[in-house]
Amino acid sequence: GQFIPHVIEPSAGVDRLIALSGAAVAVPGDTKPPLDRLASVLVRRFARHVVGAKQREYEVFSATGLNWTALRPPLVIDGPPKGYRLDERLKFGARVSRSDVADALVDQLADGRFRQAAPFVLPKDRP
């Protein structure tokens, strides 16, 4: 369906938007290793409708004055939580558990470090 921008305008009473996006969504200033850039191209090609919708979603809310954060996990895997960190640079081969992605989404309600930004959700144990 069509994404209607006025639904998320500040005048609609929404004061915070936390979005779950993906590493394949392109954001100005992205820093991705070469193989991850290639993976993003392949994901955009083979899952173009999903990535296209997420890309459009990002473009719509990033154009508003809303207090938004879009989290972009790389490969999401099963398993127990191990801790996560948010970073503006994607690390090669990064994988993050579903539990850690869920924790990151909830934590953003109180964490203001990444307002109007789309950080990657990365495992805590990687430099």
C-alpha cells in the first residue's frame, strides 16, 4: 500500500518513531565494507519490493521533523542475546541475534544518541 506521510507528521501527535529497517537500505554517508556493499546490491535486486518499501519508508520519515531512529541490522540470526551496539559503520560479516535487535528497538525509546539517524545494529563483542 501507499505510505501516507501525514500520518507521521508531528502535528498528528506522534513524538517518537522507532523503525526497523535493514542494512541494505541506503542512507547518505553510509560506510559499508566492499563485500557488504555487494551484498546490499544483491539483496536490493532479489528482494527489491521489500527493500524498496523500506527505502521509501526511510525517505518519507527522514524528510519530516519527527524525532525518528531507523535501526538497520545486518544478518539477523537465532540465538540468545549477546549484547549489541549501534554504529554508523557496518562491520564486515556482522551478525546480530533477533533478541538483541528487539532490545535495541525498545532501548531507543529512552536513548537519544541516534535521533534522526539510521545506525547499524551490531554485535557488542566485535570491534
